[in-house]
Amino acid sequence: GNSVTQMEGPVTLSEEAFLTINCTYTATGYPSLFWYVQYPGEGLQLLLKATKADDKGSNKGFEATYRKETTSFHLEKGSVQVSDSAVYFCALRDLYTDKLIFGTGTRLQVFP
Amino acid sequence: DGGITQSPKYLFRKEGQNVTLSCEQNLNHDAMYWYRQDPGQGLRLIYYSQIVNDFQKGDIAEGYSVSREKKESFPLTVTSAQKNPTAFYLCASSIPQTGRHTEAFFGQGTRLTVV
């Protein structure tokens, strides 16, 4: 079945460091891919998305490119801030069932 | 403002009691979802509904029940058969996949504690 695998955390960085959080997926066809962010005690917020191969999603300095050849959707940011500290989830939407399938989440901690 | 409302934010229940979590959306979305989140784990799908009066089991439906009598509402009942109900529950909604509009919107969650 469809699945999403993302790197385990926590990822600990100093402010202004470069961020990469890896995400790979297994799916039939070409599902839509997402990154969501969750702040403590809250629901999930959409960070960015890509709906077809080679699309690049971007928002608030974060970027991710839909790579069908490597079935990946890695999240990157050139310079993280303390306020980026949160849990990040990679997800896909199954084309046929409409299910949203999430990875286990990666906690990011940014220190000043 | 349009959005998804989950209530209450915190809920305490005694073991053996059924409890119903509310989820309402005014986004005119057809699809709605319930997820469970445990500490250090990802989101696991409990139930989802693509249209009124229809719903499907997700990966961990045992011990839960849902109804979808109205487009706006998708309540989740945690029954006494659920062995480990203490968790953070998240509701989401989306439109059917059409072109580039495929994302889901989430409520703020309900933290259920069973004592």
C-alpha cells in the first residue's frame, strides 16, 4: 500500500543553519505531496504542496521538489529561525481512495 | 471566517464510558477525516468520509464509530471497546481532488484523557 517515510528526529540546529528533512514515498501513480507543520498543542497547518512531478512547492522560505525518479519530497530551508521549531509532517494524498497518508513526523529544534 | 472547529479542546472521561468528539466545518468540503496522534508518533487514520451518508474505515477503526448525516459535521465516538483511547484527535476536511486543489485543512484538535 501507499506509505510515507521521513527521517527521525529530533533535528537540532542553530539559528541561520541550513535545514533538510528527508521524505520518501511509496505510491501507485503520482499522488499529491504535502508538508504540514504542527506547533505545540495545535492542529496541522499546510506548509507547502506539489501536485505533479518536478513541481516545486515553496512557502515562508521552505521549499520541496517532487522527484518522481527518487520518489522523494525533501524539505529544505536555507536559514532557519527559532520560530521554525515545530514538528514537520510529510504526507501524500492517494489518487484513488482520497486517503491522506502521513509520515511519522520530524521534530525540529532551533536554538539561538 | 471559514474553518474547521473541533470541540472541546480538552476532554476527560472515565474508563468504560463512550465519548463523542465534535468536528464541524463551514468550508463546504465533501471529504472529512479523523486521525489519532500519540506522542512521538505520526497521524493514524481512523475513519474518513468522501460524501454525506458514506464513510470508510481507516487503519485503526476498531473501537471507534462515526456518522456523516450532514456535510458540515463528522462526529467521532470513542467507545468503551477502544483499549487505549487517551490521545490527541485531529479532524480534517478537503474538497475532492481537482487539479491543484488537493490539500486538507485541520482543526485544532481534541485532547482526550481517559482516567
